[in-house]
Amino acid sequence: MHRWNWYYRAVICPDLLLKHQCAHLHQVPRLDRVTVHFSLGAAAQDRRALLPPLLALELWTGQHPQVLSARRACASFGLRAGVPLGGRTTLRGARALRALEQLLHERWPREDGFQPRRASLGSGRLPLRLQGGWAGLSLFEAQETRRWGGPGADVEVRVTPAWGLGPLLSAWQLPLQEKGRPHASRPASRS
């Protein structure tokens, strides 16, 4: 069993069950999915530029990413329909926990460009942005800086139910919260 999964089941679930007066275990907030997405403008001119970020994404998430293509042609950007521009992958279960733990505890402390975006904690979504490339994740670091200059990656963490993002982040002791606002609390239950 994954370390975060064990901690969630042994410590966080009973704690949130008592704190928020949930009727049963299925009302306790849980991690639904982690979505990682990137797009690369240089791939419009050179399709080979897309390979290193796709490999880096696959190396980091352990899952083959879906290649995203342009839907329509745009002459001002020199873009044709069907040209691959980026990739995305959706992680659930143990892979989501592993990727999130690696991102927040191993990658984030070493990364200058990693920051949480302003997020409404009541929405159940936590959008994050990884800028400045994925040094250490790519197999082709020399080509990475020369060819694509380190794109960014958008990482979105989804929590079910939507009110549970704030309590779940504070239970995992993650320093990700909206500026100037406390974590969202559960709405009052109807009796």
C-alpha cells in the first residue's frame, strides 16, 4: 500500500470523519484524480521538439500521455490542423498519489518556478503550474534546453466532494491555500 494511502486511511479519514460530522466514510474528502497537461508552441514548426517533453511526462507519471493536436488551422501562427502540440495524462488511484507525492515533496522544493495558482478551495480543484522545465525528469536535458527551452506543465488536483479540498490539504499538511483566505470549510448540513 502506498505511504500516502496508508496515512489517508489510518489518520486522515477518522480525523475528518469526526471533525466534519460525516455520516459515513464515503462522505470524507478523497483525492479523485491528478491531471498533467502541457502544450508546446515550438512543436508547430518542428514535430521532433515534442518528443522530449512527452518522454519526461511519461517518465514522471509512469503512464503514456495522450498527444494533443491542433483542432483548426491558424495562418497567423503557421499552424495546420492535426499538428501535435502537447500532451496530457490523467492519473487516478495509486498513480495519482505517487505522482502528487513526488511533485510536492521531491520536485517542488528544488523548483523555483513551481507555484500554486489562485484557486477557489470550495471548487474541489487545485491548479498548479510547473515552469522552467523539468530538469532531472527528462532523459535529454541537453536537448531540452536547446530545443524547447523547458515548457510549462499544468497540474490539476481534483478532490471529491468539492468542499473537501481545504480540509484535505490541511490534513496532508501541504502549504497550498488561497492567499488571504483560510481553507474552505464544509457547508452546514441540512437537518
